[in-house]
Amino acid sequence: MYRIIVLSLCLLGISLDAGAQVESCDVTLTYIANEGTLIESSGTKILIDGLHREYRRDYSFLPDSLENRLENGVPPFDGIAVVLVSHVHRDHFEAAAVARFLDKNDQAVLISSPQVIDSVRAAGSTAPMETISLTSTESVALTPHGILTTGVLPHSSARFRWIQNIGHRIDFDSISVLHVGDADINRRNFVESGLVNDPVDVAILPYWYLISGDGRRLIDETIRPGRLIAAHVSPADVEEVRREVAQHYPDATVFGEMLGTTVVIEQKCPDE
């Protein structure tokens, strides 16, 4: 089932361009930590899985000074309009961090699963939030030139099947970006999610997709991305993962240096 939901953020008193400084139509993806990614195009900033704090040393996380800047919306983290969270695991999400960010950045809205929304509410935030459906694919108008499509992609581990893992596809004018959280490597799940009915231009995937046989088959036959980004890399394993990924996808980018890895995809503005 496919449903279209047009979310009027203006009705929520949210300006998508508030604090925006970059007016380029190019799509810029900046690595935050673990699977956290800041996506920007046409002056609109979207943050996926970027608000989490120290959890375990195996997972990358921003140092306190940078995390404080992020949660307060200090440049380069100013003007973030939309916060997306794939699931509630603490290497992707910290309820207190999201609550603090939303309460200090009133131009932003959280769009996520019931589990995430309930956790942020329990942390004390009364900021605008939108709960997505777990029974159908939904599309939300984010900007005049951006559409967010969400779909359920069950978590990769059987013991975490209770987790509501959400995949996100953002379609700008001519560039699409896919982020899958910790989705299971399962073709049926991806097809049923509605997220890969059309090939995507950029796929941000856990690095193990790119180095396992099943993962590569899913990438090559179902996701079919124009460009690959490997994420969820432990700080101690960055160079090793780079070598392994390069054996199969030499043009792929590995998210390894927090705030130091940026991918820019050229996109013409609609009136050009």
C-alpha cells in the first residue's frame, strides 16, 4: 500500500529555510558519527541519526564539545529543519539529545517512528513531532523540491525484531538519497518497503553490506545506487574497512572522519 501525506510544516510554525546559509542546489552529505549524516540542498538541512552521545567505544560519537554545539544548533549545525531517526538504539539515537536539540531549535521538526517519538516525549520535549506509519510507505513534502519517503526495514538481528527500524529516501529535484539504519540484508523487505522501486543516486549503508556476498547482491540487484557510502564503521576499523570496501566498490566513500568526510553530488537548480 502506498500513501501520500503532504505535511505542511508552515502550519506548525516551522520555516524550512530558517538559519540556512548554503543556497546551492547541489546535495551535500556530511558525516557526523556512526550512521549520522547531515544532508543539505537548496538551503535546507536534514539530519539523520546524528543526535546520539557516547554509548560504547566500538561506535563513533562526537566529543562533548561538538555534541554540545550540535544540540544547541551552533554553526555548522544551525538551521536544521528536519530530524530523522532510523531507530532507538543508542548508537543512532539518544532521547535526551534529541529533546534538547528540538527545544533549543524551534525551526526543526522530528519525523520518526512511534518508539522514537514516545522516547523523546518521555524525555520532556513538547516540540513539533510527526509519527510515521508502520503499515505503509509514506511520502512527506519537505521542501518545494524535496520529498521524504519512509518505509519499515526490519532490523538486522533477530533479537532486535521488536525495534522499529525505518528506512529513509529523500528525493530532491534530480538526486535521491537512501539511508537504511540497521536494516536486515533482505531483498523482500526492501522491495516491500517501496524505497527502491526506482534506483537511488546515493545509498548510505552499513559497511557490512559492501563486504558480504548477500549484501553486494542486494546492492547490485535491488538497491542499484549510483554512488555508495559505507557507514557504521568503528573508529578502530576505518582503514581496514576502507581496504575491504575498495576490493568490491573502489569508488565508494567510507564515512570515517567525523565532520571530515563530505560528499557533494552536483544537481542543477530547477530553473537552470
